Amino acid sequence: MTAPLTIPKHPDYEGPDAQVLRGVIAYNRHGGYCVPRSSIHRPCAQTILAGEVFEPPTVAAFEHHGRHGDIVHAGTYFGDMLPAAARACGPERLVWACEPNRENFRCATLTIALNGLTNVRLHHGALGDRGGLATLLVSSPAGEALGGRSRVVERGSAAADTAYEVPMLRIDDIVPADRPVALIQLDVERQERQALTGALATIQRCRPALIVETLPDDAWISANLVPLGYRRAGMIGPNSLLVAGPGGDVS
């Protein structure tokens, strides 16, 4: 495992460290990536640095559903799946991407630029069921960056040097009502129920496939997805796949 490197500040640089983006450029068969040095120890970063594809089954799902409509993708991290998702959607469809961690978001913007992706709409914020602000935990008490495991926590529950406030966004506010959404893929660290609640108008309108790391509770699913015909259709890597249509229920 590669250890994070300490990069000395240039003696002529007088700006704050917060303005410095320390990253590594890496490539795999889908494209190039700006990997943040602070979380270079994380499994996803290690996979990309090795020239491999992180979670190939999820990438395959993008390639399948992207032929039929837009993709909503969160958390985006440094954009490790953006080149594949953008290519899957083609020039006429869009990838709606969200990333709350500031450093990860900035790296994702560079990943988009490295690959010349013109059909990605990247937003900075945490997905939820309301607007406003959320507290994002970005490092451990020991100061180790959480990377793609940054997560929303209760306000006041984290030390000031491990968390900060970010915008809270709703999918229904991000995605225009005239866009055909074929897939919503969420890896949002146990915020899936809130994120899906904020996407119910889009889900009702488009009946997209749903790939989620953490399933909402049974009561929420019964109240919101079962009436729309959703059922559990198996696993995509470590994530659950829900689709609308005949074939059973989501229990």
C-alpha cells in the first residue's frame, strides 16, 4: 500500500494551504483521473493507481442503463467512474454527479477536464431530502482523510477539525423535469433513504433502476417504492439493485 506523501510548500507561495490541490494523475482503460493524495490509502484510490477499474459490476451497470437515459451518480469521489459513465450515456444523455467533500469535488472537476467530458453535470453537495446545509465528516479523530467514506453526521457531533458544512441537495432539484433518467446509483454512506426521498418525483416520473449501497428500511420501501412496482433484482457488486416492473416485490 502506498503511503501518503508530504509535499513541501514552494518557498515563494504565500497563499493558504486550502487553495492547494495535491493530487496524482492516474489512468485505467476508461480514462484519466486526478486522485487526491490525502486519501491515496483508500481502496478505490489504490485500485485506480494500479491502473485497474474499481467495482467493475457498477461500471457494467452504467454501460447497460446509460443507453436508455441519464445517470444520477453519487458520491462521485474524485470521479473514478465518471469517464465510464459519460461514455455509456453518449452525447445525447447526461451524468448528474454529486460529491460533498471539497477536495474530492475539486479532483473530480479535473477528472472531467482530463477526459474532456462534456455530458457530466457535477454538483458540490450532499444528497438529501431537503435543501440547506449538512455537516460532513471528512477525517478521523487522528486526522486520516476518509476520502470516499466522508459522510453526513449530526450537527455538533464531530470535532471542528474533522468536519465542515456543505450544501444539501435534492435530486429532484438538480435534475430537470424533462430529463429521462434511467439509473440512480447511490453510494452516500447510509444517506440513501434521505437521497431517495429527495428523488421521489424523478423516480415516479422515470421509474429508473436504483443501485444503492444501503437499502432504506422496509417501511419506507413499502410506502414509496412498492406502489411504483419496484422489486429487488439482485446485487451489483456489494450494492442492491431495485427495478420497477413485474417479477415480485422488494422484500
